[in-house]
Amino acid sequence: MADTLYDLDDLSIGQRFASRTSVTVTEERIKSFAAEFDPQPFHLDHEAAKPTLFGGLAASGWHTAAMTMKLVTDGGIPIAGGIIGASGELAWPRPTRPGDVLRVEAEVLDITPSKSRPDRGMITMRIETKNQKDELVQSFTVKMPVPRKAAP
Amino acid sequence: MADTLYDLDDLSIGQRFASRTSVTVTEERIKSFAAEFDPQPFHLDHEAAKPTLFGGLAASGWHTAAMTMKLVTDGGIPIAGGIIGASGELAWPRPTRPGDVLRVEAEVLDITPSKSRPDRGMITMRIETKNQKDELVQSFTVKMPVPRKAAP
């Protein structure tokens, strides 16, 4: 966990965060994740993946999303109350491949205190997942509830 | 797999699909998925989850998304070429709980043949994940590339 946990009033638009760790994507976990949750040929087998849109073995987008969440919760975005997504826009502009090393960059896009609840608000963050070539493999622009200290 | 695989010209706006199977969410898998990908108290422990926004143990949204994908790939949406999401809007209006039984309903919202590539197009589908009480736990409105047979 990070040393400092931010609440709504500690955050500012344009504030940026980055993952404190990275994750190396293994072929074994790509295949086992896919076998459980997304058993399609392009996530399971090199040869079967070649003639598909992916042109080779690629991780399920949900695997990329799950690995991203691990990077975020490892102190990447130190929000008090935890990292809870309500809704968001998700895109996978490029596949995640075996051997890729993923990291996360995030930016606060919007901050909206609740009108009815003084102890919380909603922020919008753009959470970008990049590989070792700084190529974007996932973008998630997400609304997250954030606690707010009571006014003194 | 489903018996019939649809290509772009087989699909129509308003066409609906449903999962052919359901999945029962176990507490064990909620916790093990979270331990690997989303290790936050509300996904790991009943007691620790009580004072949080979730009010009790809940599955990671990415676990719900992954289980949804499994329902979709088990013949739920029989698209030729596979189920590939390019981007979409994702929302989790309600938590997934231990013991929930999830199923999927999907509807074609839009169909756009490619202007540059006669052998493909893009569709927009709304994929809804519901629990045993018919409550919506996830909505994903996603753009998916779909193959198209060459014109005769």
C-alpha cells in the first residue's frame, strides 16, 4: 500500500499517478486465464491465433484489465476507501502479448463533490496501461466514488 | 459453441441473444480472483467488507466482467470470427455476491459495414449481466469487429 491515502479534497484536476510496480505477462497465464474466462483460439494457441485479427497469441482484454487493476491497487492510485469503479469507457487499442511488461499511468480528469452527501464525491480518472514500448494497450476512463472528510 | 455463427449480414438491429449457460459465483473464487488481481478488503473478507461502500463481500468488477465473457463465449453471442471487443462503456450498477447465479442478455444496437474493407464491419452490442433476481450487475455496450462475406 502507498504511504498516503488521498481523499476528495486532496485531489486536483490534472494530478497524475503511476504504478509502483510492473507486471510481466506470461504465455502460461494468458492461456490459463483464457481457458477459464475467454476460451477463444486467439487467446489459447499461437498457431490458431495467426489467421485471426490478432495475428498471434494475445491476452484476453479482461486479463489486461485485471492485471491493470492489480497495478492500480498496488499503491498505483492511493485513494482512501479503495479503488471502486462505478462506470467507465474502456478501450483496447492494441493487444497484450506474451512477454509484455505492463505499467499504469493515471490522471484525474474531473472532481465532483456530492450535493447530497458531504462525506463523499465522484472523480473521473483516465487510467492508461502501457507496455514496455510505451504503447497503449488499454485505456479506462472511469468514474470512482471517493470519500471526503467532514467539513471542520 | 453455437451451431450457427453469424456474420455482419446475418445480424439486424434489435436482434437479441442470451447465454446458453449460467454461472454460480462462489465465495472461494471471488476471494482467489481478488487475491490475484484486486486485493481490496471488500473483495477478500466478509467482516472487512461490512463498513465499506459494498456493505459485504462482493466480487471484483473485473471478475464479473470475466465471468460475463465466459457466458458470452459459451455460445451466448455466436459471431463468426470470435467475440472481440474494441472499446465500450462499462458499468457495474450493483455488486456481484457469493451465491449469485449470472446470465447474459445481449442486443444488437448498431451495425456499420466498413467503407474501406468489404470483408468486415463493426457492430455495437449491449451486453447485460443479470443475477438470479433479474437485477443488473453489469452493462457493457461494446463495439465489436465482425467479418462479412464478400459480395457475390
